[in-house]
Amino acid sequence: MFALGLPCLLLFPLLVGSAPPSEKTPLSDRPPGNSPTTCRRCCDPRETVEGAPSPMTAAYKMPEVRPYINITILKGDKGDKGDRGTPGKAGKEGPLGPRGYIGSKGFKGQMGAPGDPCKHQYSAFSVGRKKALHSVEYYQSLLFDTVFVNLYEHFNMFKGKFYCYIPGIYFFNVNIHTWNFKETYMHIMHNDKEKVILYAQPSDRSIMQSQSIMLDLEQNDEVWVRLYKRERENAVYSDDVDIYITFNGYLIKPSVE
């Protein structure tokens, strides 16, 4: 009996689960989205909210198309150079910069060509006197009778005067021999001005006396030796044989070379 009851117990659940429903559910009472003709599988994705894109649609979104233009194709030929613009205003002067370093000494240059000899200027004289000279009532110019040097005849032998033809600095010197017991009183003159005196007191011995000077002369200036007038017993010695009296002068440096 147990054997007959066991199969009946096994078949009873199958009969109950397979029995068809007594009434069909109307279409209006079915849940939304379930179409009677649509077949869905359990592995299909769930539907999203109405109006929102599905995950499958979002994964295959259309790419945005952006056009690209090659500028090098559209570039034209290089144009002509334009006119120069108007210069701007000068800026403010900057501060003085620091002093630079002292450079090294350069090499010695080559010797230059000799100058034109015509540009060199000379003037010189040296004259002497053999005769003695005594003072008179007026001033006397010391005249000379012997020429040692008279370059370009700048010394006038008739007047006993040197005339400046080349302005510049000159050196002059006069030498005389004094007379025993007589005074010697002379001046080197620049035009009409007394410049230096040559003087010797009376003595029982005669001596050689000298005086020198440098003068800055202009053109046509005169330089000469003047013996003082007879207010004093004044004389210069000579013996008509030897030359005791000399007057010399020469140009040291011209004013314009």
C-alpha cells in the first residue's frame, strides 16, 4: 500500500502547478511596458526611465564633427616691403657709465717722412767792434764794424739794430771791455724801452763785462745796444786791433711753425 501511495504523492504537485488559470488577465490590467507580443529574456537589461537614453544608446553616441582647414594652403605670396616709419622721439639721456679700464700700451709706430725743409725758420747774427767809444751829450747806438754771422741780413750794420722778421722767442748777448778809471753804463733796448743794463764801476783795472736776455718779439721789433749820455764819464775800451765788443742774437722758437 505504501508502494501505491508514493506515486500518487509525487504526481499531485505537478497536477496542481500545471492547471490553467480560470480567467485571462485583461490587457489594461497588465504592467506598463509589457507587450503581449514582446518576448523578453531574463538576461535582457532592465528598461530605464521614460525619456532617458538607454546604456546601450549612450555607449554608441555619434562623434562631433569639427572641420579642419590647412592655413598653409590658403597663405598667399609675400608682399613688398613697406615704407620706413617715422622715427620715434629720442629717449632720455642715460647716466654716465663707469670709467673703463686702461688699455695696454700700443706698439711703437713707424718713423714718419722728414718734414719740408722750407718750413724751418732761422734767424741769427753775431757782430763785433774794434773801435773804442766815449759818451757824448746824447744817447748813442752802439755800431759795429765786423760781421761774423748775419743770416738773411736781419741785422742792419748801418743802424746797429736787429730787425725781427720772424716773430718768436730770441736770445741776445752783449760783451764789452771796460776802460780804466771810467764808468761803463749801457742798456740792451727793445724798441725804445730799456730792458737790461750792463754796468761796471770805475776801477784801476779794466775787465770784460757781459749781459744776456731772452725776448719775445713781434714782427718789425728792434733790438739794439745804447750807450748812456755824458752825464757820467762813460766809455767802452778797444785798441783798433782786437775785437773786444760783440753783440749776438738768434731765434730760439718761432711763434708760428
